[in-house]
Amino acid sequence: MTFQRLWVLFFLPLPLGWLFYEWRRHIRRTPLTIKAIMMVLGILALSEPVVETRDRKISLAALVDTSASISDEDLTRASNLVKQMASAKGSNTLDVIPFARAPRALSPQEVGLTLARTSGTAGRGSNLEAPIREALASLPAGMIHRLVLVSDGNENDGAVTRAAWQAQQLGIPIDTIALPGRAQPQLQTRAVGIPGAVFTGERFPVDLTIFAPKATPATVELAAEGKVIGTHQVALTQGENRVRIRTALNAAGAIDLSGRIVAPGMGESRFENAVAVRRPKVLWISEDPEGTEEHIVSVLTANKFDFAPSKYLPANLDDAQLIVFNNDNLEAMRPYDKQRVEDFVQHGGGALVIAGERNVYVEHKDKPEDPLERTFPAKLAPPRSPEGTCVVLIIDKSSSMEGKKMELARTAAAGAVENLRPEDYVGVLMFDNSFQWAIPIRKADDKPLLRRLIAGITPDGGTQIAPALNESYRRIVPVNATYRHIVLLTDGISEEGDSLTLSREAANNRVTISTVGLGQDVNRAYLEKIATNAKGKSYFLNDPSGLEQILLKDVKEHTGTTAVEKSIKAVVLHASDLLDKVDIATAPALAGYVRFDLKPTAESILEVDEKDPLLVRWQYGLGRAAVFASDAKSRWAASWVSWNGFDRLWTNIFRDLLPHSNDSEAIARYDAANEELVVDYQLSNRAAEPTVLPELYAIGPGDFKKPLDVQRVSPGSYRARVRIGTTEGLFRVRTLAESRTFPEVGLYRQESEMADYGSNEPLLKSIAQATGGRFNPTARQLFEGDGRYVDSNIRLWPGLLALAILLNLVELTLRKWKGILEGLRGRKQAAPQRSII
């Protein structure tokens, strides 16, 4: 025994002397003695006595391999071993450290010592060095240190010999317990075919070539980023088997797709690859009011499409995969935009026309097809109706129209008449303060006469719109025509009269009215209301030179519709993958459609009325285009929206039109000689060479992120490379912004862990031998002493101080005991007296 403050012991005679002095003066000597002992204990505690001992308690760290190379049976055995260690430890300590690529803490699910395999990329490696080093640094002081390594010994990261040498220098033995490891499977995965690029939500094929030594049932389990996404039961025959299974991925980017094939008694075969997954974007060009296409939008969203609505074609189409024209007047599109749509489809994009009441037929006599007509597999058909159409032109001939305005008005009216067919009707009404028919409503069969009558219109007088509008409406209503349209042309301001009421009545009677205002002195709000109420259009021109084109365009739009509004049933003309899991026989009737003429090489899938196409498609360049002749909203397709085949049909159509090829082909590979990731880009013949090389980045395991060096190898051929060393796992290569020319690509360098089988017993034995440990000990042997001990010190002052405090309480009790007893007796005697009272 030693004392930290030896000089304090010189005070020990003081309590003894005090006891001797007070002994004769006190009758109650027991409390006196206790007080003296308390003083002695206090002095001894202040001297801080220390007793030196030899401690043989063991602190054991159990390092358990939970990497991907450990089979389920081995994991169960390791969990049982750890539980046996916990039962056998007694007063010793046990620290369990699971590890794979790196050591980790026990998860909440492993608190009961039922260990789980390390998931994800962290589990695809075995580093025996790291957990040993961590355990050596974390073992508590004052105890005998031991390590036990439970593993198959298949190290593929780090160097366990360095950690074993460190343990040997510290005198800490490492016991090793060998797990059998995965058995070499009899099944062999000889080939894996996965598309290089797919879209989110798309069911794509995974083609496997599997060798089986005999016929057997098997289970194919697929996982994405380590999470199981589906299991499939297959029947294998003896020899090579070609198996196709389908799956879908909902996350975008380069995805690690892995799988394992398990058969009874034949082990398991694993495979892994990278697949680039993109989220498709749909440009929805529509003139319909917002909210009318809610159901079709929900179909797109549910199938992982990005929905981008717009009234016009945006400037940039690079980030889109599909363009949908919904109830859009394609004749009104600019020629430049039509060419952009054609180029988009030819380079691999998809395009779809969903018809509606705004589709307008315009006859292009002796003109070649425009780019949009070339792109789609069908084009609008001319109206079938024998009645023709009726157009009335109301021309302001007030004095303000003198000169160029009137000249251009006459030219525009003549051009509109020239565009009409002989069976169509035409009328020209002039007005100033009054109105007069220059051409009463008649057939447009004598074009020279009509041109001469129009040329005779001369300006004079004021401006009174309402009477002229009322007259033209009154005369056009009785005409037996398929479409009846009025165009009002004015440059002045007039009293409204009953024009607004008349325009609403016109719409009810299927008469459309358009208005054209020339110059600044017009009542815009008045003219706009008339056109809106009557379902026409309003135009305002400061320069009258554009009048002829505007008038001709308006007449064509409002007299060229080929819509057929009646109840019709869809009929399957040709079986197609577009009808997969869709029973058209159960589909309700549609309330209308637009007539299209089918092109000779187009594929007609559905038809109506025994002659008109409803759903057609074709391949155009690298992309696809399709036409659906009815609508997809609650007008003509109101009954289809609630039909159970509606969602599936449109899902099939949208997915079929997605790009099946890119502007370039991207192939990633590993250059083992230079330890580089290399990506080769080969542009298609249609793709334009980039003026500026893009910035490409490689993103990989362990926060790996580096730019790639991109070089032009030859015309249309580019190569990018970056050094990745021996790093294994999934690498993604992508540009900062979406690019059709340089698409995202992935490379999966399979970890050695996935090819490790059996157990490396020689390595585990050498670790135990080098550090003085044992090979395959029992759980009880791990806590048995081997003659080692640890010098430890026991500090006695806390116990001495606690004993002094306890004696103080005893002395106080003895001194006050008589008073306590008398107080208790007094309470007992007082209780009966209170009850008597």
C-alpha cells in the first residue's frame, strides 16, 4: 500500500489523544469511540491510500464481417457466435464491430446481436485492416485486450498484415474464426444484355444467358442501388438458357442495376451493370384552356413524365423527348417552327397530334408538302360536305377608307373570294351611314364577275357598324351551308347598338364572326367582344399592307374544319403493341373526330366510320410520329376518360413515341493500362458538330468527382478520359446541362468482392499465429486467461470517506435514540385520548 499524501498521517495521534483525554469524563463512551474512529478514517482518506493489484478482466472486441461475400448462412452463424460471446463474457466486456469496406456501428435493428449485411456500395468490399486498427484504438485501459476476427478472410481492400504487425507490437492477440464463405455456384451468368439508356417508368428488358448443369427452377432477383425491385421465377433447362425479364426504374441518372440468380442446391450467380435512366419531358402545345387536360396530365405524371405546357413551341427543344400538339391549329405555325419539329423527329424525338375542333383544313393548290405535313403519318382531309361554306365580308366604305386602305380592302376581298370553291357561298356588304350589298349572297362559281363587283366599291360617308352587322347575320342564317362565317372590316368607331347581343346569338346558331380593325382610331374592346362572343378572332393592323394575308387566313380557318361530330366506335384495324393490355372492344363511343387522310406507308391501328383513321403512327428518320384523330378530354372523349383502358392506351402511346436512339452513341470503358475511364462518343449523320466542347464530369464512389478531358478524334467522333486509378464501383459521366449529343452514360467496375468465393483460411491462421491468438476458438475460450494480467491500482479514499460518513450517522442515531423513543411513546398515548373525546 502507498499513500499519495504521506504527511497527513502525522495527524493520526490527534484523535487518539483526544479519545484518551475525554474517556474519563464521559459515561457514554460508545459514541465517543465512534467519533474518534471517524476522525481517523477522515485523516486516512485525506492521505489517499492506494493498493496495487493484478487485474485479469478481459476486454474483447469482436470484429464481424458483414460484407456482400458473406452468405446468409454465414451471417446467421456469425450472429450466433456473437450471442454466445455475450453469454460467456461474465464480468468481462464485449464490443461488437461489424465491418465490410469499413467498420461501422451496430444499427438499431442489430441491438439484439442479429447482424445484417452491410447494404449498398459500402458492403461491396472487405477491409480487414480498418476494423483491427479501430479496435486497437478503442479498447479501454486497465483490462486485458483481445480481438477476435470473424470473417471468410477474403480481403480485397487495405492490408491486414500492417494491422496484425501493430497488434503484435502492442502485445494484443487476435483470435480468428473462419466462415466458410459463399460456395462456388454451379449456375453461371454468361451474358447480360441491358439497354444503355432507358426512361423513368419504362419497362425495359434484361436479357440473361444462364448456364445450368441440369434442369431446375430458379429465382432471379433484381436490385437497383442495392434495393430489391422485383423477383421473377424461371424454369431452367440443362445447358444454356436465354431468359428475358422486364423491369422499370423510377429514379433518373446512371443507376447501378444488380441481380442474383438462385437455384436449389446450385448456389447463386450474381451480375451487375450500369444503366442510364432519363426522365422524359413532354412539351404540351395546346390552345385549350387550363384544366381541360387534367386527366391526361395525371397519366403523364403517374408514368414519371415531366409535363411542360405551352401555347407556343419554345426556343430550345434539346431537353425534350416528345412534342404533343393538342387541339392546335398547325396551319398557324411559323414555317421556321415547322422545320424545327421535322428536324426534332428526324433526330430521334417523338411527335403526336391529338385532334380537336381547332384543326383547320387549308387547301394548298399545287404546293409541295410543308415540313409538318411531311413529319406526320396522316394529314387533314378536305371537308366532305356537299353544301359548302358561306362567307360574308362586311367592308367599311366610309370616307376615311379612301386611298390605299380601300385599295387593299378590295384586293383582300378578291383574294378571299378566289380561295372559295364553286359550291361555296359568298356575299359582300358595304356600309357607311347605311349599308348596301355589293354582292348579295350567292354561289362563288363566277369568279371574274365577283372580282368586278368588288372592284366597284368606293368610299363615302360615315361609320355605322350595328345595322350592317345585323343585316349580314339576318341574311346568312337561312343559308344551307356547313360553315357560316362573317368578317367585319373597319377603320373607325361606331355606336355598339345591339351588336354584342347579336354576336352571342350568332354563336348559338353556329355562325362565327371575326373582326379586323385598321389603324389607331378603332374601338378595340368593342371589336374584340364581338369576335369572342361569336367564336371568331379579332385582328388589329396599323399597316394595312398585311390585310390581304390576314383576311385570307381567317376565312380559311373558319371555313376549313373537317370535324365530324357524331357518336362513333373505335375498331382495331391492325394488332399493335400500342394496344397491349387494352381491350378496345370495351371502349365506349366517341362523340366526334377530325378526318385525316392516311399516308401510304403509315401504320393504321384504329379506325372509325369504317374508313377514317383514328390512331396512326410511323417511323420518320430516327424518331416516330403519330396522329390521334379524336381528342383526349371531356368533349369528344368524355366517355373515354372514365374508361378503364384510357390510361393504359395513352401510356402505351406516349412511351412508344419516346426516342429509341440518340444523336450520338456513347460507350464507356475502363483502360486498365492507364487506369483511366474512357468514354467514346460517335455522332449520328444527322447530328450537328458542336461549336464548343461540353464540360463533362465523372462522379463515382467515395465522393469521386473529376472533369474529363474531351478531345475531337475525327469528324463526328469524340473521346473523353479521366484517371480513376483502381477505384471500383459505379461511375456516372454527364454534362452540366442536358445534352442530346453527349448523353449521360455509366460504367460499373465490378468489385472483387462480388467474385470472392470460399474462405481464405491460410490468411486467418497466419494472423492468429503472428499475434499469439488462436484459430477457431470457442466463445468460452475467448474469455479464458492465458497467464496475462494488468497492474491496476485501487484508491481507498472513497471507501474510507464513505465509512466515516456512515459512522457519523450511527453516532447521531445513538445519541438521539432515547428522545426518538419517548416521542413515539407520547404519540401512542395521545391517540386513545382523542378517540375518547
